[in-house]
Amino acid sequence: MALGRYAIVAAASASAGVYVGTEKDQIKAAYAKVRGMLGFRPQSVDLTSSTAILEEALNLTKATPQSCGVLSTIQSGGVASRVIQLREPFGVHRDGDDVFIHFFTSAASRKFRELSQNPKTALLCWDPQTLTYVTFQGPARELSAAEGKSFWREWMQILYKDTSLFSAWRLDVQRLQVVSIGHIESFRKDWHPVELERTSSGWKVVCDGRE
């Protein structure tokens, strides 16, 4: 399948010269042809609307395979990234303008130690089938024992020999970036993706993907 896609891209690129117009128009035309061949959806989201972008980003996140994401934390001397489980009751949630992510870890883990020392973190949700990613950024905080208790599920016993080490967390999203090839894209030279920022009055578009 991968070779087939590369062949299509190569063929479309080679045929770009048949398009009449400027070099930029030729590239856009060839790119549109490739997207059509690969079955990507046309870009239909209003990238000037923070509401439209937010809703679609959350919909794309729900479609992420395996209900998992990659959480990045700050550690001494660099950054660490690990896969985390987002199976219900964990995952991305929305309450009005508030977007937050519940996840869990072990109180004995490196992740727990790093988040306790520096709460700044980012969660990446990636769908290789649609070439889509959504990144959520913001501070994380450990939930109280009483709050965390409501998140415990029987299936988690396989992960904890000592259930007292179970630790539930909440990431409050302050920034969001989204890319979905053929659907929500950036056409900037610096590749800055479509991005939203949470403000006191709601969400605002930081980058709509255009120069």
C-alpha cells in the first residue's frame, strides 16, 4: 500500500508540467490531484473560526486508533515522551470553552516525578490512516484521592500490583494544534500548523495556516 501511494505521488509530480500557469499554480494543482487520488477529504473547515476548528479537532481526536496518545514531559536535561492509555473514563473532554484531558500513571513512575516537578506537558494524538495529528498543550495537575477514586476501573488491576500507586491527572488545555492532510492544513513556508489558544474570553485562532 505504501509503495502504491509513493508511486501515485511520483506520477502526479511528474505530470505537474501539464498544468498551465505559474509554478505555484502547478504545484497546487499537482498537490490537489495527489490528494484526490489518495482519497483525502477536501478542506471544508472554516479556518477563521475557532469554534469550527475546535469542534473538528476534537472529532478527529475521537477517531484516533487504539485510544492512546503520546505524552511529553520535561525532565532533567531534556524531554521525555511516553504512550498513555486514553480509554474511558480517561481521554479528552470538553465543558463549554474548557478542554481537558484525564489520564493516569503510577505514583512510583518517572512520569509522576517529572509532572510533579514541572507540570508543563503536551499530548499528541496521531492517526496514520488519515495522516492526522492533534496536539494539546497545557499544565497538568494530580487529582485528589477522592477525585481519582471515581476513575478507577476493574480492568486497571492488571496494571497495578499495588493499587495505592494509582494516580489520576488532569491536563488543562491552553493551546491546540491540528493537521489533517487534505482537510485541515497549513500552507505556510514555516509549516506552522493551524493553532488555537485559550484566552479568558474563549478560544482564538493563533494561526490559520496561511501566510
